[in-house]
Amino acid sequence: MTEAYIYDAIRTPRGKGRKDGSLHEVTSVRLSALTLNAMKERNNLEGHAVEDVIWGNVTQVMEQGGCLARSAVLASDLDQSIPGLAINRFCASGMEAVNLAANQVKGGAGQAYIAGGVEMMGRVAMGSDGAAIAVDPSLAMETYFVPQGISADIIATEYGFTREQADALAVESQRRAKAAWDDNRFSKSVITVRDQNGIAILDHDEYMRPGTDMQSLGALNASFQMMGEQMPGFDKVAMLKYPHLERINHIHHAGNSSGIVDGAAAVLIGNKEFGEQYGLKPRARIKATAKIGTDPTIMLTGPVPVTQKILADNGMVISDLDLFEVNEAFASVVMRFQQAFDVDPAVVNPNGGSIAMGHPLGATGAMIIGTLLDELERQDKEMGLATLCIASGMGAATIIERV
């Protein structure tokens, strides 16, 4: 089978995802086009250079509706002969775009792809698509649907994680993110977003709160306690599904959960012949990909079984991997991963994660693959795994190996 190589990985800085955020006036199409243009320019791509643009985004309505991938190609400087495919695997959409592209290359369906995603959460509100899993009673009741924050708190309750542990992880994420920016660790991959006049709009992740400490987090109220304990009373739904739980321990809040932000990311994937044609050197191979379905109520445990699956499918063990990017959707997600595999916390999200920098849903999966690649190179390590939990109960994972 043909090898699929990563030739480049870029991302925009993550904006605050609010009306006072730097990217608020930038549309999803424009931010996507700017990212595609940067990929084209950095790698001197001309004509029908790639087979397709596979672009993930989650809330596929309004400006993010239709086939956003094709709209982004037409708004960019890429040749119009390049089509576009919009996909949605919730929080893993950007990763699934990369995995799909890699497997297309491996199967011989084209020499190269640009894959990634976008989410403008400050412009297109999460949940505004009216997804059936949440609003159709015939499905929501059948699956014991609860909001993701309740799911994160169920994980904490089931696996014994405390508020103090979750807050400590959040403080460390902020510390690591600031250290990474101070050390210019993202300089290879983060592009500057500019307006039509070429003036810089944003060149850093503006969501970060480097002054965060245990005391400031301790002053925050649990975000999901009211919706759990009072009407609509989702704790009761959870305990119908899990009767062994006497109560739900609500430990998550805005400070130890992922931030609502704007952002886009892209990965250039191709075979050996593509690199030779454009004079590009591969940075890593995509060694393996995997996805899995999980319990839709607790919902966010996917990184554990999908990691077990990807390792088993490829005859590997956890110690074969040097570094891990586990999306910080909520603190308990990362703590459960560390608990399940007994991995050193120092090798999990060494540059911080979505708690500190934010989680632009459709882009994050591609972002963390790029972050993992940069860090493998910085530390001179060989192999790493990126994984995300996914709404409605799924998990996705990618293993990359430097070449």
C-alpha cells in the first residue's frame, strides 16, 4: 500500500469566539480561504496540485452550511479544478478529514490532499443546527441524552476525579501553553490572520489566561450543576442509565473545560511522488487511523477505546508511543486517558491544550495533529498519537511517525 506523508501542517491562532474577539468579523469561508492560501504559498502548489480539499466543520448551518469546503476553495487562490468535501464527525471533524485524506492516498485515489477544518463559534453558535441527538425526543430519550458537561461530570464521578484534580490540570494547561508561546514552539505552524489591507488581525492564541491559579479557579461555580440537579434535571436521566451512581459530582466549570473559540487548520498530505514533483520533504507518515462508537450518555470516553483499538489493529502497545495529544474537551477526559494507560502526564499535551487555548470544534482535530508533529520534531521523538472524544459517543485517533 502507498505511504501517506504529512508535508505541512498549519493553523490560525485561536480567537476568543466572542463579539470582542479579533476574528469575529472574519467569516468561516474567509478564514478557511486564508488558511488554504497559506498552504498553497508555503508549498508552491500550482494548478490541480491536490485531488481534493476535505474540510471538517460541526455546525453546518448559515455561513458554515452547504459544502463549505467547496466555497472555501472558490474563495481561495487554489485552482477551481480542485473540488471540496465538507464532513462532520463533531469534535473530530478536522482529524477525520486528515484520516480520510491519508487513507485515500494510501488507496491510490489521488496523489495529495489538503485536509483540515474550521469553526467560527463566535459567529455560528454551537447547537444552532438543531441536531436530532439532542432535540428529537424519540432519539434523545432512547439514548438517555445529557449535555456534554453532564457527561464530563459523569466521567469524574465514575472514575473518582475530584474538583481539585481537574483544576490542577487546567492550571498546568495554562502554564504549558504560555511556556510554549514564550518559547516560540508554535512558530512553524501558526499563520498570521490579516485583513484585506494586509494588516495583522491576530497572530497569537488570544483565549489564554496565563494568570490562572487554583485560587481563581476555586472561585468559579460548577457550570453544569444547576442543569443537572434542577430542571431539566439531567442528573436523573444519568442515574436512570447508571443506577449504581448515588449522585453526580459536578466538578467542571469554564476554567477546566475547553474554550469556545474561532479557528482553522490544514494539513498537506501526499505520497512520495507528490513530494518529488513539488520538491517537498515529508515530515512524517500517517502510520494508522481509527474511529469507534461508544456509550452515547457518558459520551466522552472515546479516547480510551479508540486508542486500544488503534494499538491492537497495528500490533502496538502504549509504550511504543513517545507523545500524546488528547483533546482537553474537559479535564476529566484527559484524566481518564492518563488513568487508563498509566502514561506520564509530562508526555500528554506538553504544550497545553484546549482548556488554555480553546477548542474550535471542526478544526481542533487537525490542529492537534500539527501540534504533535511540531513537538515530535522539537523533542527529536519518533512516534505520537492524537485523539479526541466526540459528541454522541465516539472516539477518533491518528498515529504519526517521523521520517
